[in-house]
Amino acid sequence: MTRSTEHLIKDRARMMGPNVSTFYDDPVHIVKGDGVWLWDAQGRKYLDCYNNVPHVGHCNTRVVEAITRQASTLNTHTRYLHDMVLDYIERLTGTMHPTLDSAIMTCTGSEANDIALRMAEGMTGKRGIIATDATYHGNTTLVSHLSRSNIPNVGFGLEQYFRFVTAPDSYRTPDPDGTMFANHVAAQIDALERDGTGFAALVVCPYFLNEGFPDNADGWLKPTADIVRKAGGLLICDEVQSGFGRTGTHFWAHEKMGVVPDVVVLGKPMANGHPVGAVVTNHGILGKFRTGYRYFNTFGGNPVSCAAAMAVLDEIAEQDLVTNANTVGQYAQIRMNALKDKHSLIGDVRGSGLVFGAEMVTDRATKEPASTLTNNIVNAMRDHGVLLSNLGRHKNTLKIRPPMPFTLEHADLLFDTLDAVLEDMPPAP
Amino acid sequence: MTRSTEHLIKDRARMMGPNVSTFYDDPVHIVKGDGVWLWDAQGRKYLDCYNNVPHVGHCNTRVVEAITRQASTLNTHTRYLHDMVLDYIERLTGTMHPTLDSAIMTCTGSEANDIALRMAEGMTGKRGIIATDATYHGNTTLVSHLSRSNIPNVGFGLEQYFRFVTAPDSYRTPDPDGTMFANHVAAQIDALERDGTGFAALVVCPYFLNEGFPDNADGWLKPTADIVRKAGGLLICDEVQSGFGRTGTHFWAHEKMGVVPDVVVLGKPMANGHPVGAVVTNHGILGKFRTGYRYFNTFGGNPVSCAAAMAVLDEIAEQDLVTNANTVGQYAQIRMNALKDKHSLIGDVRGSGLVFGAEMVTDRATKEPASTLTNNIVNAMRDHGVLLSNLGRHKNTLKIRPPMPFTLEHADLLFDTLDAVLEDMPPAP
């Protein structure tokens, strides 16, 4: 049936719970997608500058055809033999360092992180996990504890195993070579070892997308990786947001940051919205997990999921989407810097490839976050037909992370609109 | 690419880990499916008497078309408004007791059980969970502890919260009205309360499919539900295997067992293999969870998942598959009992609707499990082109659980083949 916005919101509260989150003060009722475009129920068109799940574009023909073809042919679990899951793992691991040679396929990044944490426990015999204090890695009972914002004292007492380090912030607390962050990690490792928990793993998004994608130099994670390895722990890189060429310069953000992780976690964009995730690791860690834990995933690695995921890799390659991300990303930096010269609200411009944004401040000298104004900008952009979001500790960073077929023309529309919206904003109080 | 069986097995070990499970001594390389039929790479046809995930049949046209149509139109998360997720939850909860009025959509039954356990913690403020000693409910770190067979002392110390009761066994330990089982549960509740853990929930498949689907009378779970409620705990019914009309007499097995659960967990067959799961519960429990825990599932409830799940409900209704399950199930009991009269190997015949099977014994008087022979039968059936499996504490129960469009003719082929295979079996030693 087709409900009005009011009716949709009422029915959501009734059937999905009292506080199911929506984007925007005036939530959008989207009914159709194509490439980087979305349409609402009234036929209004929006430029999608935010959704990373449809990595190769909304309703990408190659992906839809792959799903249709395989779903019409066969869809079973991996207890029967099938080529597709092997073809895909071979292709996927072929994009990574040779030590990252094997994988477990799952349905979500949450499931993948849930496995990764057990791999760390299995390899180290310890349970202490370190993450940043401004991140999100998924929704299982165990994995949800990686979010410091998780409500304390619920979740089967698992908070005892988690420690947090201050997220990098290139704008306010420069750490040009990553040694400060490495030292923060070292301090938490020491604390875990001293209190008897023991250190098992550090989990990070190598480009820190939830933390506001600080302007970290290439190779920035090297000192941290050294400290993690010296302590006998695992480096888990959650590439759910940063991977598959998003940053433009590299296929994986961990390459950009100069490290080879022990475990790579994948999710959201992997199959363009079809529920697929994966844990990629080396043979030793995978073997230890497989013998030490009982694990089977009914849907994970099924032929349809693999066909969808393979089509995404094909599309990235054939449309040269990583190069596109690099080109458009560089242009976005130029246009954002031009807007910064014009609008004093913009305190900092950051990003790489097709993840970029600007931090809004009420005063460039004090760097006071313009949180409310940023929220107003996001809502005004939505009203002007451009979808994006804000994030960061103060919710004052515009987060722009469009589908990968985002072109220079789309960037122009985005920044022309942003320019007009910023023009209309009241001056900082 | 197309690999030989040997090559497939070698590549699986190399890329998926050293001990990835397969069915059958000679694993099957399936390449095509249609209805209740599967084909291997050599073009050989198999009658599928085991797979419940393709609930309305392999490659069901209605489901494939629904997926294709919606994947070509829009696939986004639920932070935008969309009718489909509401239409589906309304339709789904409409098949249940009026108190079960709301839901969270997930990608897997594991994710759904992971939420259900947190709902129990949230409602009771306690963490003690009871399950049977011969079950399986999923693969997250928390949920994997519901399987007693899980390897101990790994999984972040969560084993401390789990207690087990002896699974019902109508063949060896009759418990006609369920009071013995209820008393076992009561004893574990008492133990949890005494040791300070506290009782949060009992998790059961209402038809005990992993436990060997004992011959429990309708209403059998009532005494257990009474005890769970009196103790202030939640009754979580995992209907992943038993639901969507599988038992033929009822749409949900909890109805058959005479209880209204606090939480119903759904998974595998829900969208015919598309990764979809759900937790259905009442508004009070859902509200408490939503406010007490931070939860969002990116893929959960997306329009494609809902379209696939809706097509499954449509197909069940329009093909009258629950009636079919009942009819064919009754016929299966007749044919199995006839085989029992003929073959002394068969000790007990059980089932309801399209889940049925027989327990194999070397001696009907002692009921000594014929475990090796049962394994031989399963492999011989595979060699004769019929796919089924064995389960139970002694792995001596044939488990037959075909796609729901399984007809009387399919049943005849199954039982004629089984008759011939049993004929060929060496007499019990």
C-alpha cells in the first residue's frame, strides 16, 4: 500500500518500535533509485551524496542481472560444492596482500566483525579489544561494544573487554606521523595487560570514516601496527566503509595507511545492497578459528551472494570507478576549498576520493563546533534535493560519501547547492 | 570457472579453511535447482528431501521476479521511509497472536536470536539463558553458546550465562504431557536464581527439529511456558525451522504446542534463501529493547528483502502449501510405518507435515542406536539420487525436510528409494 509520510511514521512507531531512526527532520519517502539519483513518492529527484551501500550505483544493471541470473539457476548453502564462492574469494583476496589469502563469507559486516573478534581471542588466548572512542562497527551483542556510545551495563557484561583510545583529529589535535595515536594504543595495551584482561586486537577503520575521516598522511597507521604486533595482538581493519576503492588512491584504505592487517572486515558495499559481508585473513588465523570454534553460516557465500559481489568487482573494474573516485575526489577538494575561502563557517576541508566533507565552526580561531548549524545545513540540502549527512564527535562535519559513479557534474550540482545553502545560513552568532 | 570435485575440495581447504563442512562422504557439486529438484555438474538429477531454506521451492519464479523487480526499482535501508517493510511486518504479524504485533527485521536467524537474548536481558535485568542440550540456534558469539556442542572456554566467557536441559525424546523417555520437560526447566531456573545469575529466558524450537522432532502432543509446551512466566522469564520460540507452515497442522509450531511466545525468531526459509531474518515480539518488549540498546541493521528490512519475504507468504497462500504439507505429511507417516513393518532397522517413526523421519536401531527391544548404518543409509540415498540427512544425539534419525511443494509423487519416489536402500543394507550385527 502507499501511505502518507504521517501514516508511515505512525506505522513505523507501531510496528517497528518507538524510536526507529530516520534521516532528516522531514524524513524522505524514497521509492525509486538509479545510479546516483533517488526519487521520492511525489516524484521529486534527489542527488544521493551519502549512500555507500549502492557502491556501483542504485539498481546497477550488472548487479541486478547477476542476482536474477543466479537466483533463477541455484541458491544453496556451502555444504554442497560450488565454484562461485571459490571464484569470488580468489578474486577478492587477489586484490590484497598475498598473506591475506582466505576468507569466511557472511551476510553482514556485523557478522564479520563478530568473527574477527573471536579470531583475535582464538589466536591470542586473550580478550581485550581496543577501538576508538567515536566509532561504530556493527550490531551483534559482542560487536556493539566497540561503540563507546553503546548504552553501558547492558549486553551480557561484555564491556569488561573493551578499551577506547581518543579518535584521531587532524584539525584540532595534529598527529602528523601517527605516533601519538600509536602511543594511545600502547597505553591501552599496557592497561589491558596490567589488569589481567590481556590484549587481543585493535579494530579500526583505516580511514576513520565514523570519526570524521581525519587528514592522516599515507602510511599513518604504521607506528600503530608495529605496536600492536610487538604486543602480540591482531590488527583488524574494518574496511566496510573505506574499502572497494572508496578513497580513490588505493583499493583498500589499509594500503593507503601503509599496513597489512591480520584480518580485514567487509560489508555494506560489497554486493551493492545484497546482504553480503566477509572476513579476509591469512590461512593460519582462519585455520585456528575453524578448529577452535564451531562456525557455519547458512546464507554466507551462497551462489547468489557471490554473483552479486562478483558483479560489483566487475563493475568497479570495467567502469574504472577507483580512478573516477580519485578524479572526482580531487575536484571536490578544490571546490570545497573554494567554498572555505568564501564561507567562514567552514573550518576544515578533508577527504580522499569519494569520501569527503567539511567541518563547520562558529569561529575559525577557537574552532568552536557549529553543530546546530551543520544539522540545519544537512536539512536545507535535503530540501534543495541533495542528500548528505553529518557526523563526528560534535556532529559538525558534513559527510559526503556518494555511490562511486558520482561524476564531476554531480559534484558541481552538490557544491553549487551547498554554496547557495551556506549563503542563506544566518551568520555565526 | 568449473572445477572437478577433487579441485573444489582442495580449493575450499585453501581458501575457506581446513575443515569446512560438506554433506555426504562423496560431496555433491550442485549447479542447478528447480522446485524440489537439484542437478549436479554431470547433469544428474536429485530429489531434494532436505533443504528448508528454499521453502517454496528452488528458484521459485514468484520470489525471483519479486527480487528482480524490487532490486531494479530501489534498495535502501530503513532510515528512509518505505511502505514495503511496514506492509511485510503487518502481514507477518497478522499470522500470529495479536500480542505479537511488532518486529525487527534482520539478515539472518543468528542476528535475530542475538537480539532476542538481549531483549530477555533488557526485560528481566538478568542473563541466565536455558536451552536444550542438543540444539543449534545460530553463529554469533553470544548465540553460539546456545549449542552445548560448542567448544567450551572460547567465546568471551559467555558460557557462564547458559544452562541446558535434556532434550525431549518421546521414543526413549516418554513425557506425554510435557511436565517432565517443564520440571527440567524449573530445576535450571532454580539453579540460575540460586547461583546469582538469574533467569532471563528459555529458547526452544517449539517442534525441537534439531533434537530429532520428538512426538510431542499438541499443547505440549504449555506446562513449560507456565513455569517460564511464573519465574518472570521470557519464552523465546525459534521458529527458523518449524515455522511458515512446515508442520502442516499450523502456520507456527508454537501454536501447535499451545503457547504464545514472548519473542518469535525467524530466519532461513523466510525469503526462500535471500538473507532475511526477524524477531517478532510485543510492543512492550520491542520498546524496551529499542530504548535500552542501540540497534540498527543496514540491510535488515530493505525493500528487496521485504519483497522476497512477501513473495514467500504469497506463494504459501496461493499454492496452499500448508495444506499440502499436512496431506503429504500424513501420507509420509503411512509409508514410513509400512517400511517399519518391513524393516526391523526402523525403531521409531515421527514427524508432522513436511518434517518427518525415522530413528534407526540395531535392536528394537534395547533401542540401541544404529548410528553408522544411518550414516550409510544417508550416503546410499545420495548415491540413489535422493538428498536427506541424519541428526539427533546419536545421529541415528533420518531427517527429511523438503521444500514445501513436495508432492505425494515425490514422497513415493523417496520411500521407494528408501525401501530399496534398506533392502540392501546388511542386517544389524
